[in-house]
Amino acid sequence: RYFETGIMAAICCNTAFMLLKVFPWPTLYWETMLETADAVFATIFFVECLLKLYALRSNYWKDRWNRFDFFCVLASIGGLLLSLVPSLSWISGITSIVRIFRIGRLFRFLEGMNKIFMALIMCIPKLANVLGILLLLLVLFSILGVNLFSTCKLGDTFNEHGNFRNFAIAFITLFRASTGEAWNEIMHDLSKTP
């Protein structure tokens, strides 16, 4: 039990250190400190993985969380090794995305959070249906917008970046408006045009 608590604390500390990445760095040693912390946490998780492999043997692979953790450990080690090669250091940024998901292991120990997370996972197929309907509406209204507003003159907000001159830009304009970005200004520009 203490071992799991220590690993959970290490996951929280690792996430906190990942939050400290900023640019430009506040001091000269900032990047070195973060790289050292990454190496320390990768070592901790690697040792945890080895200990679990030794203790559980072939049963280690039966648990999904262990397989997920093994993948995160491989990504951490791969990212550290690739950061040593200057031409491949950009790949280590991609592996840090995988390492962020390690905090998902906390869901296993927090009952309420685990229920909410599993409900979210089970809703994803239904959200795909909602996304399909939204895309269908955007396509239909983009076609309608091109037919109605393609000849309107450009204004301040209704400009080359947001207009209805062709389907692609109309789709982007409607998506932008659906997020609330300057929809009323586009509406006012369209109401001024003859």
C-alpha cells in the first residue's frame, strides 16, 4: 500500500514539474532542472515497472493499467534517449504528451473520479453522433451561406479570412461563428452591404 501511495505521489510531482515548462526560462538553470527532474521520474517509473514485472511475472500483462504504465515508461525512456540526439529532440515533445496521461492512473484509486471517467468513456460514441449532426448542419449552412452571401462586399470583420466566397472559407467562417468569435460583427458587416 505504501508503494502505491509513493508512486501516486511521484505521478503528482511529475505532473507538477511538467507544468513548470515555460518559455523564456526564468533562470539559466531552469531547463537543466526540468530535464533532471524528467530523468529522475523516468527512473522511478522504470524501477516501479521492473519491480512489478518481477513480482507479478506473466500476470503483469493481464492488467490494462500495467500495460498502459509500461507504454508510458517506454515513451519516457524513448523521449529521454531521443532528446540526446539534437536532430531528433523534437520527438521528445511528442513523448511528453503520452507521459501526461500517466495521471490517469489516479482514477483507479479515486472511486468517484473513476466513475465519472468511465461515464465519459462510455459517452464518446454518443458524442460522435452529435459531432456528425453538427458537421452536417455546418455543411448545409455553408452551402446556404455561399448561395446567399457570396456576392456581398467585404468589410472590417467580413474580410478575406471570414466570408462566404467559397465552401471551404464559408465552413471555417461558420465554425468560427459557432465558437462565438465575432459572429455579431460579421452580421453587422453583412447588414451594411447593399
